[in-house]
Amino acid sequence: MEELKSVQDWDKFQGKATEQTVLVFKHSTQCPISAEAFEEFQTFTSENPTFETAYVKVIESRPVSNQIAEDLNTTHKSPQLFVLKNGQVHWTESHWNIKNKAIAEQV
């Protein structure tokens, strides 16, 4: 799993979504709900290693988080998970709804 620390990291990662399904997680390191959702995301990624996955720490990398919201035409939330297919948002969810099973159903 890749950590997106710069807008350039995000641009490169987003480019992969035109060729394959990718998942990106927006994580708040100060939020217990985000910590639980991140664990669910990590469980999914460990059980499904063939998917390209990334995360951004929304407080530490605010410009990246903002760029993701702008590029995907979404309202910022954290935690928030995106499944991107064919360069577009296929599915997005936030908070308590980010569960391993729900992610698996969407990919």
C-alpha cells in the first residue's frame, strides 16, 4: 500500500485508475473512527493483494487530500474510501460504512 504524500504522488496513482481498479483511503490519524476504518481497509488489502491501493493522511498531507476531493468532485470526508474504475469514482463510502465485506462487494 502506497502513502500519497504529494500531489504528484496522487496524480501518478490516479493515472493507474484508467487501466485497472484502484482504491484510495483518506485517513485522519487523530480520529478513532478513521483508525477502525483504516484497519478494515488494511484487512481488505492484505486479503486482496492484486489491487493497487493507497492512502493519504489528511492532516499531514492536506494539499493531497484537497486535490483528491477536487479531482474526484466530492466533498471531503475522513475517513473516506474511493474505488476508482475506468478513471471514475465507482464507489465511495465514509466512516462506519467502510468495511472489508463492503469493499469486496464493490471491486
